[in-house]
Amino acid sequence: MTWKTFVRNAAIGSVAIGAVGLAGCSRPSYLLAGADPADPSVPVAVAGYRSTVAPYTTLRPTAPRSWREQNEQVAPAPKSGH
């Protein structure tokens, strides 16, 4: 790399870094849609309450039952013809 190429690349890089740095200091170029979120007088939707444990059912152990009775409750229905 020659000295001339190095100086040119350094100048281009410096301009690019400066442009990015200045862009960070500028105001946003987009407009906010709707009301200002920091304005306390703006009406908002009511926050509802939903319990996170409402569908809970206890999983505590129950009294022991016969293994045959337990299997019959969970076994698939018998196929017809067999």
C-alpha cells in the first residue's frame, strides 16, 4: 500500500466515522405516531387482571388404588372384531 492510498483511505474512514458520530447526536428523523407516551393526561386502556395460577389443580398424592383399575381408566378402547 502506498502512502497516497493510505492517506486517502484514512481520510475516507475519518469522514465516515465523523458522519456516524454526528448522526447519533441529531434529532430523530421520524415522527411519533399518536400521543406522547410521557403525557399523563392521555387516556389509555384499562389494564385487566388475569391470574397466572387460576387453572391450577392440586397434584398431591391420593390414596392407592388397584393397578388393574388404574390401567382400565387409561387403556384405549378395545377394537371391534378382535
